[in-house]
Amino acid sequence: MTRPGIREYGLLLLLAMIWGSSFTFIKIGVHAYSPLVVAGGRLTFAALVLWCFALIRKSDMPRGRRAWISTFMVALVGNAIPFFLISYGEIRVDAGLAAILMSTVPLTTVVLAHFFTHDEKLTLGKVIGVIMGTIGVIVLVGPETLSGLGGEFLFQLAILVAAVGYAISSLVARNLRDQPRIGSTAVILSFAALMLMPFALIIDRPWTMEWDLGAAISIMYLGMFPTGIAMFMILHLIAVAGASFLVFNNYLVPAVGVLISFIVLGEVPQPNALLALVIILCGIAASQLRFGRTAKQTGDAGVKGDPIAPVLDSPDREKSKSNP
């Protein structure tokens, strides 16, 4: 492992752009197709991409019953359910706002880790971060919306529940840190695709929907890049700069998501959304204070912006094997 250089920072920025762009492409997809079709199609394309890479790299599959159970759970709570909920939420929620709501993932992980792990307890910095993150969400959603419990709030709530699913999956994925990274990711995406596609085919019957080239390309993009190829960029960054280096994505992804939604969709963020973004990012920064050695463990466990990223955290021998 070496000190990050210009190349690594460039890849980190590119990775943030890919992940941040996903909210805009989801928005394009749900304009033409149902949330189930968008989420299921995304996962199917991603699984195909990962299996191609797994075959090329001759990656091993997960080993042991516990690993297979963990891959199933990560697929369910970290991919199938969240991808559907985000697609559903973006029917009414702007792509930029969705990116801001999803930026609460690392703070949600901090809270869950306190109760479900023995080595990642709350500290003063984490408590401050969680409080600031909560305030940021309230500023973004609006107290009057919370009191109404209707309208846009239900769609915003779907995205927040997806954030909880991401956080839970990152903790479950701790069981996979000694497993083959590419093979485990391919299995997770395959499980998730198999969970959603039958519902999409039976309930929504996508072949009866009007063909939309832009939306179809968006679904393919979501599968190829934010869900599939981005994993290999993570492999390189973990091998070269370490998993904790990816913490910076928590600051970049929501900002990039807001910017891309403005450029592509013309969504102008409201002042309260920008204020909420600043508050949440400050909360993430506060949650990283005074970690000491624990910071590295938490960074490995699930502070990344993608639910299957923790699966890529494996021993040095795996890193050297998978380093591009």
C-alpha cells in the first residue's frame, strides 16, 4: 500500500462522479419504466458484467455456509430492496435531493454499528455527527412535511429506508472480508437480480411498456458503471491506497449528485437542500473525529457510498491477487 497520488485522487473523483450520476440516471429510467423494472434491469446488467470479470480473473466463489448466507442477506437488504426503494422514491423526489438523502448512509451505519458490533461503539464525534445528520434531514424534508406524513414525504421516506438497508448490509458484509472479492460481488448481484426480476416480469410485464431508448440506456448505464465497473475501481483504490481512503467519497457523491442533476435534468436545488447538504457533510466529518485505530475498522466496515463495497475488503493476500 502506498500514499495516494494524483492517479488515485483522479480515480476517487471519477468514482464519485459515477456513483453521483446514478441518481440522475435512475430519474431518467423511472420516467419511462416502473421502479421494479429499473432496479431489476440494473442488477441484471451488473451481474452479467461482474460474472464476465469473474471469469476473466478466474475468481473463486464464496466459501462456507456463513459466507453464502451473508451474500444472500447483502443482496436482499443492500441491493434488491434499496435499489427498488430509491427508484420508487425518485418518481417524485428530484435526483439531487435523493443524493443528499442517501448521504446519511455512513451516519446510519455509525448508529447501527454501536448496537450490533463490539468494536465500533459511539464516540463523542460520532454522536455529534449523527445529531447533525438528523438535523440536516429535517432541514431537507421540512418539519411541516414530517407533520403531514403524506405527499412527497412517503417517497423521501423510501429513500431514507434504502439508506438504512445500505447501512445494515455494510455490517453484514463484515462476514465476507476473508472471501474472494470479485466472486462474492458477482454472487451478491446475481442473488439480488433473481429477487427482483421475477416480480418485475410478473407484475409489470415490461414487454408491454412503451419502448424508450433513453431510459433503456440509463438502465444499462446503471448496471454497467455505478453497480458493476465501479467495483473494480474500488479494488484498485483499496489495494493501492487502503479502504479508509474511500471515506472521502461520502463528501463527494452527494455534491456530485446535485451538480449532475442540475446539469442534465435542470433541477435547481432549493436553499434548504444546499443547507441540509452542508449540515450532513459536516456531520460525516464530525463522525470521523478522534477515531484513532477504530477509524480504520469503521472505514473498512461500511462508510462507503455503495452497499456492496464492504465485500471488497479482504486480506492482503486477496488484495495482491486482485490488484489490476
